Amino acid sequence: MYRASIRSLDQGRARPSTPKFDKLVLVPISAFAYVLIASPLLIYLTTGSPADLKFATQLQALQGLMAPRLENKIFWPALAAISLILVLRNRSRLTWPPHIVCLAAYLAFAGTSVLWAFSPELSFSRYVLQVMIVTSIVLPTMLASPTADLMRGLFLCFAFASILNVPCVLTQEPIAYDNRVMGYAGIYSFKGVLGECGAIALLLSLHEMIYPGWRRVSGIIVAGVAIWLMFMSQSKGSLGLAILAPILAGLSLFVAKTMRVSPAIVLLPIPLLYGALTAIIGNLINRISWYLYGNYTLSGRTIIWDFANYEIGRRPFFGWGYQSFWLVGPDAPSVVEAPGWVKAMPSAHNGYLDTQLEMGYIGLALLVIFIIATLHALRRVADREPARAWLLLTLALFIILTNVLETTWMRGMETLWLLFLVAAAEAGRYWQPSHSGVPEPMRRAPVIGGRRPNVAQARESDQVGHFQKRRR
């Protein structure tokens, strides 16, 4: 009887399940297909390559991309409506993990900041778009079946986008400034976006190589294309982080498992160490810039950061309002008060500074709490699917580190922001009871004598086995 009860418990333990199709994952996959392929390709075909324009005109074109477009006004409301319908039909399966609650608080404060925004109309319009994006990514992903393989769908999106950029790069002129080649942009508005696309495609390819057969072959092919795109775009930051992120994620998960702590706790000393080294050595970021870019300003970023810090000091706690500082009209503070070429910048090229600019220290605190809570939630994924946890943590670290040089946090249709939402929602799926490793009938069995039957029998068998071992 005891052996039978132990056997039944073993059969109820979680085993790797075969990925299957779930129509719910079509919603976030459609969002990525639109952001990665459809929207950039439409803009590319109608406006041409940024390399065809002079540098000053390129900056004006980038500002024009921030303006509302007709396709955005149709696609995102439709996708958000589909997501809400799916939620209403499956609302009993929806749970609210702590890190998703932190995301909701972060999003709610961004909406509140519209009340004191420099340009309330533009801030509200951009906020509504952001709500639709978050709704379309997070809710369907969390409602998807436990065995639905969303990562496979994302890989196919990035693989197609990478291959599509190959003929564009081969046939277009490189972006140049002061007779110096800056790199290729492909179908995108900026070479850095092409580099980020190649980096994510590479990271997803590494995950595909874990599986045998055609998945491994396709992963190797796409990885080669992705590396080539990063070199052609001359995105040194993306290439470096694509190497660093998977190594750091693997080490973090190993240490977290060994010490039985959260990955967030393992990673927390890194920013603390950076702060301590900066206080001791001074100008650490300038030294890093020299080794990476051959200059001491991170290609002019530190000049933008000095101006951003000055403006943060003017409104330190609440900021200028959600996306109500850069590109909000000729009388915007970024135009009136910024020096020289900084006036034309679409962002501070630092996601954390931009968060402070828009929502002050309160908004930055909410963002940091959301990031830490998401990293902590990945511990449950690591307990059940280590390979999936490694991929999600790799993507999360790549995005966290990229925001030191670029701005993607809650920034319109930024691909990296959408990816972090996917990582948070995937961790949310593993927070649900269906991922507890105990089959549904056992978890819902009636409680007898304060314990569930099968679990009680297993505990008794463990006690008998221990007693017999002591007698021997």
C-alpha cells in the first residue's frame, strides 16, 4: 500500500510537457509581428532609408515617428479589444502575482502624472496607447495554457525580421556623419534598433539550440544572421550585452539554486558595487566609454545626461509628466532649454533618467520595485523549467542593461519593453496554481483529518521508511 501511494505521488509530480498551440499566444505574437515587421516595413517603404537623408534631416524624421499614425490607431485598439474579450471569457483563470500588481501600480502612476504633465493632451494620448500595449501583451500571455510555447513564436518573429533585414542592408547605403560610417539601419529608423533585433534573435536562437532536430538547425542559422546584423549595424553595446547577459543569467541562476535564494538577491550586489566603485574611483562611466567607443562621453550621451539631471532637479518628485518632456512641441523644455544638438533628441538615451524626468523619484522607485519583483518571480520558473528561466532572465538582464544606454521602459512600441512585459507575464503564468507541480485532482481533493489523502499517505510512507532504515 505504501509503495502504491508513493508511486501515485511520483506520477503526480511535474514533468516537462510537450509544447502545444494555444490561440491566446497569437495576441502577443501578433503584437511583436506588427512592431518588428509590419510597422517598420510600412514606414520604410513610404519614407525610405534613414541613410538617404542628411543627419539633421534624420533627426527630424525620428521626431516625426513619434507622431500618431493611422495604423496604430487601428491595430492597437483592435488588439486590446480582443484581449479584453479573451479575459472576460477566461477570467476565472486569471491571477494577480505580486510583480504584476507592481506593474499595475507603475502604470497607474504614469496615468496620474498626466494631471501635471507639461503637455497633457500628448501625455494622455501616449498613455492610452501604452495601456493598450500592456493589456495586449500581459493578459493573454498569463491566460495561455501552461504548455503553450510563446518563446517559439517570438523566435519565429525575430528570425523573420532578421532575415528580412539582410537584403535591405545589402542594398542600402550606410548611415554616415562627418565622413564616418555609423552603420546600417535596415528597415528600422535607427541602427541601434537593428542591433537590438539581432541581439534578441541571437538570444532566442541559443534557446532553440537546446532542442534537437530542425529547431537546433534553425537556431544555428538565425544565430549566424543575427551576429552578422549586429556587426553591420555597428551596435557595440548590443553585441557586448548579448554576450554578457546569458553568462550573467546562468551564473545567477546557479548561485541562486545553490544558496536557495531569489535571483534578485544574487544580482542586487552588482549595482551596489558599481555605485561604490564610482564613489571611490570617480568617472567610471567615462573610463568604460573610452574602452567601448573610443571617447569619454559614450558617443555624446553624458552631455544629454547632464542636461537631464539638471531638469530632474527642477521637478524631482513628480517629474514633467508621462512622455511629456521630449518631442512635445516647439515650446517643450527639451527644445527651449537644451544646448545645441540636444534639442533634437527623442530621449535621454537612458531609461532610468527618462523615468525620473517623466515621473520623478516616485516613478523611478515604482519601476525599480517592478523590476526586482519580476526577477524574484523568476525563481519559480527556475524550480520547474531551468532552460525557460535562463532564457527569461537573459532577456530581462539584456533589457535592464540596455536601458543604461537607451530608453525603452514604458516607451511606446519599443520592442525591448514588450519583451520585458512578456518575461513578467511568463513568470506570472508560473505563479498560478496549475504550475505547482501537483496535479489538479490532488490539489482539489477534500481535506481529511487536516491533510489531503494522497499527500497524507506519502508522508506516512516516508515515516515508515525512515523507521525501518534506523532499525537496520
